[in-house]
Amino acid sequence: MGNFIDIILISKRRNFQRNIRLSFGLAVAGVVIFVVLFISTLTLFIYNIQRTYSHFELQQQEVEHEKLLRKLDSLRQYLKYTEDRFNSFIAQDNRERTYWQMAYIHPDIWSMGIGGKKYKPISESISNCINRRLDEIYESLDILKGKCMLRKTSLVQLYQKQQKDFQLWSHIPSINPVPGHRIGSGFGYRVDPIDKKTIRMHWGVDIGAPKGTLIYATADGVVSYVGWNHGYGLMVDIDHGYGFRTRYAHCSSILVKPGDFVKRGQAIARVGATGRTTCSHLHYEVHVSGVKVNPAKYISFASNIID
């Protein structure tokens, strides 16, 4: 009896009773088979669930992958559009540099990056396709960043050049000292207007105007001389710096004193007929590095007195 196992099946509904006797080894084998079948079935069920989930996850990843590729392509196109737009700034930079007589920046320099770090994949799970596109985007951004920095540097250089030139221009004689009036006697050799015989060098220009007409400084500078100077009569000298000096002679009165800083278009004297002259007018001279030059080349006869 110890080597057998009795299994009694009873059904009250059908009034059924049956006794099944199995050997112990056979019963154990049956249990083992049942357990194995149960575990196998459970394992297969779990495997199928995992496989279904993995397939679904793979599909989701493929969808996300396609979305990411489209976004990267869109970003690349926008970067390309931005680079094309930036080319207009490069053209503008070249025009500005040409206008201000500065050497333009070579196209090869514009196209160079700033030497940023090489792009490294953020994850090994990202596809090579995405990594290549990310690499291209990072390279484009690197170049665009370099162009922006170069343009910024160029703008600083242009500003400094403009400030320097504006300062120089403000010290270059360039307006009519007696606005509204024209040159009567020019620069060069002429018959002396006093004795009507001698040919003398006329080192300036004469601008006829009624006595008392205001005379204006033709550029920024410092009054270096005020007083009587023989044939010049009552006169004013202004040192403009950069080698420029102007002289205003035959004045009736002076409105400034030595050492005064004057601005272009500032009234400094009044027209008169003092000194060696026959009528009321302004004798105007321009000296460049100590050499007397033709003032007509430095006079704008526009109606305004400030350029």
C-alpha cells in the first residue's frame, strides 16, 4: 500500500464514485509533467506578451525616428535659409568696407568655422543616419556662429573707422566762410589791385560781401592768432589740427580770442576792408602742413553752413 496512491473521484450529482490507484512513481511523474507544462505555458505566454510589447515599442520607435528625421531635415533647411540670408549681411559688410576704404574680408574667412568641438553622439542607441545629420547641423551652427562673431568684429572696426574719419572730417575746412557769397578773385598770380601794374601771387581767395557780414569757421579748431597783420589788416588764424590752418583777413571786427575752441559754422568775425584792400571783402586762405593751397578746393558753396 505504501507504493501506491489512491485517487477517489466522487460525483454526487451523477451518483458516481470511482477509485483510481496509481503507483507513487507514476503519480510523481504526472505532477512533474503538469508543473513542466504549466511553467512552459506560462513562459510562452509571457514571451508572447513581451514580443508583442517589443514589436509595439519598435513600431513606436520607428515612428519617433521618422518624426525626428523630419524635424532634423526641417532644421537643416532653416539653417540653410539662415545662411543664405546671412550672405546679404556679408555683401553689406563688403559694401560698407569699400565705402570706408577698408580691406574687405575674404570669402574663405567668412566660410570658416570657429573651431568648435567635434559633435559626439549623445547615445549609442541613436542611428547613424541621425548622428550624421546632427553632425551636419552642429557644423552649420559652428560656421554660422563664426560668421556672426566675424560680423560683430567687423561692425566694431567699421564704427571705429567712422569715428576716426568723422573726427578728421570735422577738422578739414569744407564750407563757405561767407555763405551766400561767391569768390571774386581766385588763387594764383594776378595784377595787383592797388597799383594795377605789379603781378603778384594771391595766396588765397577773395569773397566779396558787405561790411559787417558774419564770417564762419570752416572747420573745428583752435584760434591761434587774432590781431593786425600788415596788409592782411585785422585777421584771425585757426589751427584745425591734422596739418590744416585757415586765415580770415580784412575783418572789421573779431568775435573770438586766441585759445578759443571753435566749431565748424561758428561765427568768428565780420567782413571789413581793413589792411591793403580796395573794398569790403574776406580774404580767405587754407594752409596744409605749412603750404598755402587753393581754398576753392575746400569750399562747398551750398547754402548751408554746416555739412
